[in-house]
Amino acid sequence: MQSEGIILYVTKGGGSLHQTMIKGWRVYRIWGAVLILLLSPLTAQGALAGTTESKPRIVAFGDSLTAGLGVKRDDAYPAQLQRRLEELGFRYQVINAGVSGDTTAGGLRRVGWVLSAKPEIVILELGANDGLRGLGLEQTKNNLDHIVQQLRQAGAIVILAGMKLPPNYGREYTEQFESIYPALANRYRLPLIPFFLEGVAASSKLNQADGIHPTKEGYEIVVEQVLKVLKPILEERKRKF
């Protein structure tokens, strides 16, 4: 039976992916099947639901790229995003709801858990594991669609993070996979991060030894990519409220 590693914590206070080495992706697929159980689902769910911060919440909802597999807790992108928001004068609490190895199907099952944090904004980063496993594109698209619907129905602003696949999966499959994200963003008029790992993927200096997961420095760049989309939203909300 496959184990799911869960990395969840609440931070407080204060090249192209197509160039990624194929070897790295193979390692990723192995890691997706053999993971250390960092927190039980029950414990993680309790931690999320028990959040007591009075600040409005941003939930980073994703897989190992969000969880921060392989880096210290404070170096994962949600923690770094928390610090950058504080530097910019935005009073928000960023919650890491990343689960290593998660697929869009797993994410769909976790929507209620994510909503228990009552987020104002959700940064949705899922789908890479679907593509790496060669899962049906229609199912991936439908899962993301249903996740977005549920989050929006609960009143959350959804920021969608686009993903890409390495070329060894075939041009037709990779192009169709990548097109899921802008199509979904257009359908629901969602803010879109065109490629979550822009400027990080394929860089040996910005990724760990597996060639997939960013280092602390890589996540610094990821945060800046996220802020390009998130900051205007926060500024608009600041003007309104």
C-alpha cells in the first residue's frame, strides 16, 4: 500500500521544465511511491482545523512542491511567502497544505480539509504527479475543475499554478497537459501563474539532487513568481477593505 507523506505547518509572525533531466523525473516517481509518513492524516487535519490566528488566511494547496520535500520547514515556499508578505506590509497567515505524492484525485478528496481553515485565498498547485504517472488528461482536468468549483463556492479566491512535463512523455501528451491550466483559468477567470517553476526547473543550482524539488534558493524564486500574481490581488483587497 502506498504511503502518503504529509508536511503541514502554519507559519506565524514575523530554464523550462522540458529541460529537466529524465533521470530526475524517474527518481521523483520512486519518491512518489515510497514516502516517509511525517504526520498522520488525522494529526495534520487537526492542525489545520485548529488554526487560531486572527489574520486572514492564504492556503498553499498542493503536492511535494508546496510541502517543501527535502528542505527545512522554514525554507519551503509557503514559509518564505509568509516572510515576504510581512516585508511588504501584508498581514496574512500562510498555511502549508502540501501533501507529498498527491494527485488531483487526492487533492479533490482534501478540499473539505483545506476549507476547514476558512481561507480567503487558495494557491492551487496540483497535477504534476498525474502527468508523471501518465494518468488520463480528462480526469486530471475534471478533478481540478471540481476542486476549483468547491473552493469558489466556499468564497475563496483561487490562484491556479500551471505545470509542465518533461519531453519524454511525448509532445501530444505534454502539450495537452499544459493546456489544462490556461483553459481552466479562462473558464473560471482565475488568476494564473503560467508555470510554477519558471526560472527554477532544470537548474542544478536551484534544485536538489533529484533534479526536481527546489532548494531554499529555488523556492525564493518560486515565491517571486507567486507574488507577481498574488500581490495585485492583495493590493486590491487592501484598497477595498
